[in-house]
Amino acid sequence: MRELRHDNLIFFSEDPENTHIGRLVAKQMLALDYRYADVARRGGFNDGNNVIMIVSGRRRDPYFSSIVKLSKALDLKLEKFIEEK
């Protein structure tokens, strides 16, 4: 199961069709070896489903409050969540 999660995170971190936030969160989760549940717990989400939706790009425009929670959970500055063109 860990390999499947890891492979999915690699895919989401590299997928050019994914959102900037999805790629960023996936990369940081890989770097920290976090599971979706770890991010949810550390960020104050009710469960890992919101994190999965954001990482996979299915939630294309997350609420600012969700971005703040991700920032806290992954120890990332909010500026990182802004896509530079």
C-alpha cells in the first residue's frame, strides 16, 4: 500500500495537468514522507479526503483556509503556494 501511495504522489508531483498547489503539496509530502492522514492531522483537516482532493488536482481552487492548513502541516511559507508564471 505504501508503494501505491508513493507512486501516486510521484505522479501528482510531476503531472503538468495537475494544479501548482497539487504538485507542491505532493512534492513536500514526498520529501517529508507524510501520508495524507499525517497532513490532515497536522493541518487540522477533518480527514485526509480534502488533502487527497487537493493533491490530485480534483479540487482546482481550494479555499484560502485550506491553503493555510497545508502551509502549517507541511512547514511551507504561504508564498510557495503562489504560482509564478
